[in-house]
Amino acid sequence: MEQRIVGVDARGNRVGEDHRLAVLTDAEVELVRQLHEADGLTYEALAEKFGVSKSTIAGICQYRRRAQLPASWRVVRVPMDR
């Protein structure tokens, strides 16, 4: 088994791209915000580009989603790819 460091919140739950339901990486989330704020791309255009729903993009751009920073870090075991 391989070990990896992941970000967790105060309760010990994974946050950001380390969360089990995360579809976008942290870098992609930052790119979504930049493309919307600086370049003016619409939620619809961003949703199509990144393959997620328009409401997900809206939540990211309005800092309702993926706005939490890790409170601490934890080492977890990750099964090796076969």
C-alpha cells in the first residue's frame, strides 16, 4: 500500500480534491474561478468545458462550494494501481 497526505477539516473529513465525491481538482476549481472572474465566461460555458452542472459551477464561482481550506493534514493508505 502506498501512503498519501490529504487535507481534512476539523472533524477529520477530507476536503477539496481529496474528498471522495470530488470531480474537479483544486487546480481546475481555481481555473474555473479565474475564467469566470477575469475572462467573463458564463456558468453554462464553464459547465460544458469542465463536464459538470451549471449549478456546480455557480457554487464554485460564488464560493459556496470548494471554499473550505484544510484544517490539518492526515496520512492515508492508498491501494496501488494494478
